[in-house]
Amino acid sequence: MSTASIANNAYQMAARLQQQMPGVEDSAPKAEMVDFGKMVSEAVGTVVDKGQQADDKAVGLIEGKADVVDVVTAIAETELALETMVAVRDRVISAYEEIMRMPI
């Protein structure tokens, strides 16, 4: 039996139990569902925006409209955002590999 079918069966059983006991409410507060894909998309968009800002400031420096400190700061922020994104990607891959190694 695959992991997906086991999880599906567990969810169906939980739903049936909850329907059988309508007067029982969850005592824990309901967590807001977070769409992981949307979160990753927003993070990538942020890194891209920071890169574009750094590029704009670099062009402004060449044109004489920007200060060197602003350009260096923008580049450092872009580098930090990119390094953070890579670290998160590495952790997600590591977690996925760990889950795949779990015995069923």
C-alpha cells in the first residue's frame, strides 16, 4: 500500500469520525492553511525584485545618479536574499529525502 493511499484512508476515517460526533468541536485553534507553492513563488519574486533594484542602482551609479553606498547595500541585500533562498531550498530537499527514507 502506498503512502498516499494510507494517508487518504486516514483522512477519510477522521472525516467519518468527525461526522459521527457533530457535537464535539476541536479544542485546538484551527491553523490557517498555507499554500507552499504560493509561498515559494512569493520568495522567488522577492529575490527577483531585489536583483532588479540592484541592477537599477548599478545603472544609476554609471549614469552618476546613485551613490556607491546605495549600490553596495542593494547588492548585499540581493546576495543575502539569494543565499537565504538557496538555504531554504537545501533544507526542503533534505526534508524530502528524509521523508523518502522513512519506513512505511
